[in-house]
Amino acid sequence: MNTQENNKMIAEFMGLDIIPLEQFVLGVQSTIARIKIGRKDYICPMTEGYLLEHLQYHTSWDWLMTVVDKIEDYLSANVGKVGYFDECLSSNDLEVRYQAVVEFINQYNKNK
């Protein structure tokens, strides 16, 4: 899988709604809110979810650490930390942690 597919898989694991760009563009036309600022009215698109293209698990510690925390909670509650995941989820290298997250979620999804 490529980075975008991996990020989508991670977002789904985290329970986030993913909006394809095409749907976002179409949704903007049908889902709007009127906001009044001072004397002016503004039309503002209202969407809930994340654009696939904007997911940053592979480049942001802030994004990735929320996933690592969820995985560590899962492992502690279910099987405890073991070998590969324990070591890789503790790494100071973003890429190593990202790959460990991807591998864990792949295995998690296979065993669901």
C-alpha cells in the first residue's frame, strides 16, 4: 500500500470520517451555513470529516502519537506489549513508528 492508503487505514482505525476530494467539492455546494459577521452575511461550507489528502500521520508526531496511544491502550488491555511493537512504538524515528502503526493495524484488521 502507498502512504495515502496507509493514512486512510489509520484514520479508519481511529474512527475518523474520510471525505474524498470529489465528494467534498460536491458537498460544499449542498451543505452550507450562513454566518453573520458585523453587518455582512457570509456563506460558509460545512463539512464533517477529513480530506484524505490532508491526513498527516506519516509527517506529524501530533497525528501519529494519538494512534500510538490508542494501540498501546489496546495492547495493554488485551495482550500486553510484545516484542516488535513495543520496541518500534517507542522509537524516536517517526518513520519507524509510522511503519509499526501500519503493520499493527494490518494485523489488527486481519484478526477482527
